[in-house]
Amino acid sequence: MIIEALKSLLIGIVEGVTEWLPISSTGHMIIVDDFVQLQVSPEFLALFLVVIQIGAILAVLTLYFHKLNPVSPRKTADEKCATWRLWGMVAIGCIPAAVIGILFDDWVNAHFYNKVCVAAMLILYGVVFIVLERRNRRRLGECHRAIESERAQPTMPRGRHARMQPLAATAASSADIEADAERRMFRIADVDHIDWKTALKIGCFQVLAIIPGTSRSGATIIGGMLCGCSRTAAAEFTFFLAIPIMFGWGLVKCLKFVAAGLVMTQTEIVVLVVGIVSAFVMSVVSIKFLMGYIKRNDFTAFGWYRIIVGVLVLGVFALQMAGVLA
């Protein structure tokens, strides 16, 4: 039991670290499980790899409890209405994934839960991240040049004897210019400003994450940025969008497990608890890291990481097929 608990601890750490970073938690857990195999039934393993995500969701609820609480006594009436509106946007964004997930869950499990698929999706979306961020840097440069050009224009004189003064003389700092350029490039700077059309579009991108290796957070962050959301707004909406989806997906897995007449062993219960707790702790760390990171950087590094890991997975798989590795 102790060995299995330690394996579960490792998998929980991987889940917590990778769930919120755009690098695919399910894909990483499939890879880890191939090398650190839990001695449990196949039915429980399928349940475990989904239900362990409850720990990650609890981390979001803990870190964003005040923002997500629509009845908080510390909020004004307008703030409470804004919170209910945010939950409405989350509900709209969950519709596509809920429908597709229920219809195709078993089929996807049977056809796509393998290392080749995971590696292919890691590489594909890694390339997408790199291309998207290069596009964003080009657009940001254009916005910078437009702002600098506007600030270089002379101001209109006030009074009969006033002299023409270039605005550049009182120009704001480079940080202010950067912030202004970001606002021009991304029309939605805050998660509270997401409208129902944008929420639905991002929800459609979330459907892509049904294929392991895609990364649910990666798909929705890409979707959010393509829909005009800033990196911060896209990341936060990704966190909130996961709450009903992952709770619902976990519930479906539990109901299927119970409906099949299956019962967890004592070892499996310990494995599940350890995995959820470790996923919770590491998710708190991961979320704080990501929100701090994207305030100063883009997602290019994650794109390269995905490509490198995908290539390594394909290499290991090829060696296994050749009989070099057991």
C-alpha cells in the first residue's frame, strides 16, 4: 500500500503542476503511468486519472473564493451582480464540452489514450503557441509604433502666445506605453468583461481538449487570445471554466464506476485520497506561478517545452517498438 501511495503522490504532483500550465495534465499522467504503473484495476485507473483533478479544482476555489463567491458580504450589489454574470459566462462556455464529452467520452478513451496521440498533440499545439505568440509580438510592435507616433505629434497651443509643445516631452513611461499597447491589442483585458459570444467561442475551443495531449488550459487560453482576451483574462477564465467541467466529468466517471457494480479496495481508496491532496497542493503553487509568469512573459516557452516532450515521447515509443526498451 505504501508503494502505491508514493506512486499516487508522484502522479498527483504531476497533475497539480500540469493541470493549469498549458502542457496537458492528462497527457503527462498517461506518460507517467506508463513508467510508474499503479497496481490497481483498469477500471479504477480510468476513474483515478479523472477524479484526481478534483484536487486541482479545489485549488482554484480556494485561491479565487472571494472573486467567485456571489453572496460575499464584502461585495457591493453591483459586484455581486458581476459575479453572477461571470458564472453565467462560465455556464455558457461549458455547454460545448459538456455535450461532446458525454457523447464521445468512451470512444475517445478507446482510440486516443496512447503515447503516440499524446506526443502528436503536444507537438501540434506547441507549434500553435509559438506561431500565435510571434503573431502577438508583431501586433504589439505595431501598436507600440502607433502609440509612439501619436505621442510624437505636437500638442495644440493654448492661448495667444502659447508655443507648440511635442507630447513626447511629457510622455508616459515605457511601462505605460506597454500597457496601452496591450489594451489596444486585446479588447478584453479583464475576465469580468467577457461576453456570452466570447464565452461560447472559448467553450468550443475547450472541446479540443477531449483529445489527450491537447491540454484543456492550453486550448482555452489559445481560444481566449484568438477571441481578443489578454493572457491574464484568458488564463483566469480557463481556471473558472474548469470548475463545472471537471467536477461534472469526475461525477460521470464515478457514476459509471458505481453502475458497473465496482467497489474500491482499501489500497485504491488510499491512492485516490493521496492523489487528490497532492494535486491540490501543487495546483496552488502552479496557479500562482502561472499568473505571475504571464505578467512578464508570453507562452512561447511552453510551446517549446511541448515540442521537446512530444519528440522525447515519440523517441521512447520508437525504442519500445524496436525492443530496445522494455
